[in-house]
Amino acid sequence: MNFILCILFLVTLSCSDDETEVVLVDDTPSVAFKYLALGDSYTKGEAVCDACKFPSQLQDSLQNYLTSNEVINLKVVAQTGWTTTNLKTAIINENLNAEYDLVTLLIGVNNQYQNKPFSLYEQEFPELLNTAITLAKGDLNRVIVVSIPDYAYTLFGLGGNEDLISSQIDQYNLFAKNHTESLGVTFVNITDITRQGLANPALVAYDNLHPSELAYTKFVERLLPIAKIKLGID
């Protein structure tokens, strides 16, 4: 005679001589935090693995502070080569809902690289920041603006124009920082990390242009404490 021990532990259990069927029942609701990352190649993670880009690393780092019933869902709207104009168009095409608990915005390097008028950034960056706030449930405290990396400190950036590139990146970042902070939105500087790229080649990806996984890890070291506060995560 077969003896079957049936144990009930948050389960519905059906026992027979032939098989034991266990159906898990968990009435605890899961909590999904929604994170939206807006940007260009630096947000897309050009030349690094999908899990290596800074939004994915931030997602994974935040997950470490959550319970098993809480998750971070990541949505990335970013492509290599995008200017502020491209990002604006992409956001419209995505038809996003204003439902995000955290939004990061990193944009502008391609305006500089493609020699777009600086006045275009002065016009479109504030528009993008307003859009980011709207998508963050209208709450500016859910938004983080990330500074533009400096590609002058890569092998790709070498060629005699390094000082001009850096000064222009500084101009873009200063405008973004001043406007961001004037609204009470958080601005996080990571440019200094990328300016170690020539001294520490490990901070640059294999394409000799974009940040490496290690560089993005250093970005996240600065972003994580702020993101935790914005999400109310201990």
C-alpha cells in the first residue's frame, strides 16, 4: 500500500495513489516599479552587452533591495546617434503612458557631434525634461538627469579637437545642470568618470568610443542611492 504525505503550505493539494499535484497559491500582490530610461547610445549601451548598460545595471542593483514580490520593470527609449529632436520624435511614436516611478534622461552628445546649433538644445532639452516629468506621473522628484559623457577622452576622440569637444560638452552640461536644478530636478554628474578614459582604457568599450561595462558600473554607483530614495526603497 502506498502512503503519500500531503503537506499544505500556502498550496492547494490534490492527492491520489497515482500522483501528487501541487498548485501554488500566493495571494500576496506583487509590486512592479516602472523605470523609463530616455537617451541615446549612452543609454542604449552601444558596444556593451544588454545587461551591461547603465539602465540595466541600475535595474539589477535596485532589485537587490526589493522583496521577492517586488520587481523593477525597465523600458528603454534610446538609440545610437539620436539628437534631442530624434528623442522627442521617438517618445511621441512610443505613445508612452504617464505611469513611471523613475525616469532617467541623458541626451545631447549627438547635438554636439553633429554640429547642431546650441540654440536647438536650449529649446529641446527643456521640452524633453518636461516630458520626462510628465511621464514620471507628473512628479519631478521621480526624475534624474544624467550628464553627457566626454568622448574626447577616448581613442576615437583623439585628433586635435579634444579641447574643443570638452569645452562644448561642458557648455551642454552646464546648461542642462542649471535648467534641471532650477526646476528642482536631480542632476547627476558622471562626465568626470569618462574623462579618465585615456588614463584607464578599461573605462572604454571595444569600439574605442563608448563607455564600458565598468564605466557604467561607476555611473550606477552614483545613481543608485538617489534612485533608491526616489522609489522609497531601503
